[in-house]
Amino acid sequence: MSIWEYANPKKFITTTERVLPVLWAAAAISIGVGLVWGFFFTGDDYRQGSTVKIIYLHVPSAMLAINIWVMMLATSLVWLVRRHHVSALAARAAAPIGMIMTLIALATGAIWGQPMWGTWWVWDPRLTSFLILFLFYLGYIALWEAIEDPDTAADLTSFLCLVGSVFALLSRYAVNFWNQGLHQGASIMRAEAVIGTDTEEKVSNIFFYPLMLCIVGFVLLFVALVFYRTGTEIRARRIKALMARERVEA
Amino acid sequence: MIALLMRDLRLALRAGGGFGLGLAFFLIVTVMVPLSVGPQPALLASIAPGVLWLGALLACLLSLDRLLALDWEDGSLDLLATAPLPLESVVSVKALAHWITTGLPLVLAAPVLGVLLNLPVSGFKWVVISLLLGTPALSVIGTFGAALTVGLKRGGLLMSLLVMPLYLPTLIFGAEVARRGAVGMEIQTPLLMLAGISAASIALLPFASAAVLRINLR
Amino acid sequence: MSLRITDLCIARGGIPVLEGLSFELAAGQALILRGPNGIGKTTLLRTVAGLQPPISGIVEGGEDLIAYAGHSDGIKPTLTVTENLSFWANVFGAGSIATALKAFDLETLQDRPAGALSAGQKRRLGLSRLLVTGRPIWILDEPTVSLDVKSVAMFADAVRAHLGQGGSALIATHIDLGLDSEVLEVGPYKAKPPAIEDFDGGFL
């Protein structure tokens, strides 16, 4: 049995409908437990006080914001190569989620930055690249909305995603060069952060487990949302196709 | 290919071809900057390279919606797609024609406008060099945006929304060269990056533009 | 050098319109397409011309031999008649514009900007482009729109001459051109929608 079987819209919907309740529940539990644990059962940071706890929203949304674009790139490529409609629709379904995640990351970052750096916004490379990522999401979604023919829209947005990815990476490099900033380096995937040897800059380990739980919860939430929204997109396409067919037959 | 280039240049120069509009826009934007931020010479001198780059970029953007849309409307693109010329060369030639009629005049006008903005003497050379290296990339990237939105009735605004993020790396490195050059800092890295972006865009983007155009034609 | 279409199925906006189409167009032959509006004649011609891919089926023998003329003529209003025509002559690298101008009686108009031409004159200019392409297979979509009786005869003569030189033509038109040609009614090939429960990748 090949994974491509799930590229059949009907099969996709029936399968995801079975998995979705589990996903919703798992996401709710992970995020709920992670947040409660993080907010009420971990101590404050010795330097940042309780403001540090916004990390439980900030880091997962920021990670998703980037990875959703990568997922869109992958599904766009699958559409261009294998012509599975579900793949293109999944990219379409994921884009607004990615845009919202970028917004959450930017907003929580601003709320965090205000007490820490004394300003809501600085043109720091990380902040700037997220703003740029937001613009890419905006353009991508706008292109989907603008084109009437669904297959044409899928093709064009896939190409935009492909070319956009290259330019987004270039922008990332460009803003890094353009301004070295205030933001600390990537917080999670460093060995020192995990084993807690470097509490100065990295996330110390008391925050680590609830944060991990929140990240898992956000990923589950994203998967559930994408499945759900892709199902909606498939039904919308089906309705559109049926209506067009009615017009032809009339 | 030469025939297509000559036709596009001739069309641009004829009445209603829009030649010079980009240039006029560049002039107006540059004049409006001192009017909006104030006439202090030191302030103007420090923002001049960035303003010139942004002005040139916007002027380029403004002229993009005629690049393919006119040929689309009158059916020329259909005919060009069935002509012996590969669509990749068609979009390359169109980008080249756009650069000659829009980008190059902007490069030549930039020093004159630099005077208005009190650009430091050391900056003139680098503003011209950075624009000369960067505007071809703007034309080629813009052609991709124009190809994406060619089938849409009022695609102009959408095209700006799509093209602007793609312009960012070029703008950042281009303006960085001009800015650093004006104050006598080291410019090698941004200059090489700018040249790299231009070269890579010219080499690779026509394939994407042609692919996108084929999708739009069907 | 004949154009062969085998079991072609084509779609417009994702909806199949014609299916099971097969025909052959040999040198010296003209084929007239007939059928009601909206049946998919334009889509068929664009598919044969290679502007859009078919859903299934094969179009062969047409590569780089086709000159296509659609609803719009690709004429630049600010260029003169001669400039418009010599541009296409240069792009295709064949044919002299003098014979083309003569065939469609455009000689007296040759220095006029194309924007100042009437609709019928523009169409004649658009059709004269076929002669400078030097390509043997003409694919024409409603070529006689806005032509008067005299111009239609002029066009028919041009097609006849083209066929005489071993060319061929596939024409969608509703008027009788007086050509010695076969007629293909596309109506019977109208695509039947698939069963409504069969819900696959194409959503239909």
C-alpha cells in the first residue's frame, strides 16, 4: 500500500475524518498541560522574571511559522511533479495557518521585547525576517484568491512558493548581513540548552519539558487544522466542479 | 530575438508607449522626499543612497504591468508561443527591453537626483555601480511577477504585492553598497552578493517565467 | 507531413468538453470544424496548436509546422502595417511581406498605423501574417469575423493557394468559404460527464 493512495480526495477525507478527533484531543491536552505546567509550576527566570513564560507561545509559533512554509514548499513540489490535487490544496490550506503563526510569533515577540529590551519593535534580523516571511505568506494567499481556475491557481502558487523560498532564504541572509541584532540565537536545538549547562543565554532546562509539550501540541494542532482545512478545500473544489458540470449539462 | 527586442523598444518609444514615465516617477519621488522629511543637508545626505534605491525600485515596479499584459491582451503572446522562438527567450528579451527602457535611464538619472539629495561626492560612483548591477535583477524578477499575474484583469496591485518581497534581497544589498560606498566603508561583500543575485536571476528566472507564462496561456 | 489527432480528450476550465476525437489532416487538405457555440472548437484548436495540453490523446506531426490565428490578431496599434508584418516575418524567419500585403490588398495601407485601421482591415492584416510564417499547417479560429464579402473571397483565395502549395488548414468557421474541403461536425464528440459518484483527482 503506497502513501499516494491518500492523495485520492475521497480516501483523504475518510481517513482524516477518522484521525481528526484524536488529533484535536491530543493537541488540546498537550497545549493545555504544557501551558498550565509552564505558567504555574515552573519558577520565574532569575533575570527576566515571569515575562519569560511567553516563551511557551512564542517559540512554538515561530517554529511552525517557518516549518509551515517548508511544508508548503514540499506539497507544492509534489503537486508540480505528481499532480495530486490534495497536495496543492494542502498547501493552500496551510498558508493562512502559517500566516497566523507568523503573526503570533511577531506579536508575542513584541510583548516579550517591550519589558526586556524596552521597545516593542527593533529592526533586528530575526524580527525583520519574520516580517518578511509574513509578506511572503500574504502574497502567496493573495495569488490563490485572485485566480479563478483552480488548477492554474495551484500551478502558479506552486511556482511562487518555489521561487519565493529561494528569495526568502536570500532575504534571511541579507537582513543578517544588514543588521546584527538583539535577539538571542536559536533557543531549543542546542545541546547546552537541553542539558542546561549554559543558562546564561539559552533556555534553561526547567522550561524545557513544558516547552517541548507546547511545541508538540502546536504541531498536533497544525496537523489537525491542515487536515480539517484540506477537507474543506476538497469539498469546495467538488462543489465548484459539480456546479460547473451542471452549467455544462444545462 | 533581435526583431522582438527592436519591436519592444520601438513600441516603448512610440506615443503611449510609456517610455519616460518611470523616469518621471523616479524624479517626483525623489523630490517629495526632502519635502516630507525636511531640508537638513546632513539628514538628506545620510538617507540619499537608500532613497535613490527605493525610488528606482518603485519606478521599475510601476512599469511592470505593461511588460506582458499588453501582449497578452492583443493576442501577441499566443502567437509568440507558437512561434519558433522559445518562450524562455521571449521573456528574457522582454526583460532586457524593460531594462533598456526603464532600468538604464534610472541608472543614468540617479547621479542627477543625487545632487538634489545632497549625496556625498564619494557616493555617486557607488550609487551608479550598485544600480547598474541591481536593476537587471529588478527587471528579470519583475518579469516573473508580470508572468504570474498576466491573466488577471486588474493584476497590477497584486503584482506589486508579489514582486516586492522578491525584490527585498536585491534592495538590501544594493542599497547597502550605495550606503557603505557613500561613507567610505568596505563594500566587497554586498557588492558580490548583489552581482550574484543579478547573475543568478538572469540565468534561472526566465525558465520560471516561461513556465508560468505557459500555464497562464493554456 | 500530415497532422494526426488520435483519441483526443480536451477540457476547458477543468471540465472535459470534447472526447474521442480522431482525425487526420494531410498535405493539400482543408478541414472545416463546425459545431454550436461553446462546444469547444477554440479549445480544440488551441490544443492542436500546442497552447494547452490535452487531457488525453495524441496530437502528432504538428511540431513547429503550425501557424495559429485566434480571435485576436496580435496587432500593435502604434506600429504601421508594414512594421507589424515584418516583425512576424522576422520572428518566423521566412516569407516576404510583399506577397502577403498583395494577397490581402493591404498595399495602399502599408504605412498606416495599425491603430487607424478598421476592424476588417485589421483582420486582413492578422490573416496576412499567416503568409509570412512560411508554416504549412494553418490553424484558424473564426478567420472571417468582421470581413466583408470581397475580403472573404480574398481569404478563400489565399487558403486555396496555400493548399495548392501542399499546405493544409484546419478552420473553425460557420460560413461557406467555397473550398473543396471536408467538414467535421464536433457536436457528436461532446464529452459525456463521468458517473457522479466517481470522485477522483479531477473532482468530477
